[in-house]
Amino acid sequence: MKPDVLEEVGAAVREVSASTIEPWFTALSSEEVHEKAPGEVVTVADREGERLLTRRLEDLLPGVPVVGEEACSLDGSLVRALEGDRAWLVDPLDGTSNFVAGSADWAVMVALVEHGAPVASWIWQPSAARMYVAEQGSGATCNGSLLRRRSAEHVLPRRLRGTVLTRYLDPPTAAAVDRNREAFGPLSGGHGCAGIDYPLLAEGGIDFLLFWRTLPWDHAPGALLVQEAGATVRRLDGSPYLPTQTTLGLLSAADAATWDRASGLLA
């Protein structure tokens, strides 16, 4: 991708966040928050942000479809566009529950998908003013500085730091995690926002990250980021991650050896 397009997408994400999403932070009324599924909320900030970001991306690459989280919640067939030659993925407000609660742990995320695989991604954390950008084969950056994940291959298992989102785990997997967690260092439940947790892995704050439910807009941006920073991302059966797949379970780790050890949580 041309450098100017990378920069233009990043600028569009920041501008939409500043003009359409951030003004709602700590300013939402109850009428502006709705439950779209049990335990999942959507706000006027999500919807307005996606609408404007969709328009900006369509202007940047005319004819390329935009697959947005909120649009797909109304029409699930839109996700099929990811199987074509090229499509945008948009999560206008990742961590909506945090946003509603007044927590700073939320992000705006975009990915460009080609032939079913992410080739570029942007994660903007407004509260920290941190923009993460990744491009397939070209590496990952934070605010323009190169990100390179340090290996954890020689870290003792009991010192490995992990995050496991247990909310959606099926009973056998949840039981395995509980049974095996003492072999590792502290396990957190994460920040309730993939746009926070994936960058944390890329920058060395944790050594592995396990998700069960893997909706494409939640994981394509972060998966590419950590891979381009040098981490290993695989489905639980060891196969590569593709956002077009509906397979449950996705494990990311600092390196291949750490991925193998972290997969012991599920043994």
C-alpha cells in the first residue's frame, strides 16, 4: 500500500474519532445507549462514527466495500464482502461498554482485507493518543516508531503473563484453563477491548492472549499488528488466522515457542 494511503486512513480515523466519537465520551444519556444483544450495548457514538468512517474510506478507495460492525448487526450478509478481492473492516468503537462506563479503555479500529486476509490495520487509542499501524510484510509501528516484540522463549512458564477472556469460553475450555492456570504467571481477564489488549501484547506488556469468540472487526486489526511486530497468531488447532473463518478460539503469543507453551492452558 502506498505510504500516503496509510497516512490518510490514519488521519481519517483520528478525525472521525475527534469529531464524532470522543464528544460522546462521559456525555451519553440513557436514551443514547441501547442493548443490541444480551450483554452487548451500542451507542449513538458507535453508529455515527461508523457512518462517517465508512464514507471516508469509500472516498479513499472507491468501489471497495466497507464491512462495519454495526451495519453487520443489522444485516449479517454484509460480512461476505470479506471473501472478495478487497474490503474494509471497521470497528468504530471497540470497548463500547468501557466507553459507556467512562473507562478510557476503548479504541477505533480499521483493517483492509484482501482475498480474506488482513493486509493493513489501524488501531487508534484516543485517551492515550497512540496510533498503531501495521502493513503485511512491512512491520508495525506506534506513533511512527517501529514495534518489535521481544521473545519470551526463555521466560519460565510461571513468569509468563497472559490474558484470557473467559466470558465466552465453552465449559470444557473454561475447566481446562482453571485446571492449568497455576502453571503460568498471573492471568488477567483483559481490558474488555481488543484494541487495548493486542497492542499490549505487541509492546511486551503481556506474553500471550487468548480469545474464544473471534468476530472479524474485533481481531483482524490486532492480529495483523502483533504478527507484524513478530508475535505468533494461530487458531487453537495451530492453523493460521483468517477473519473470514468462524472457528472458535484464537491464541496470540510473543513467539512460536511461547504459543506452544501457552496452548498448554487448554490441555
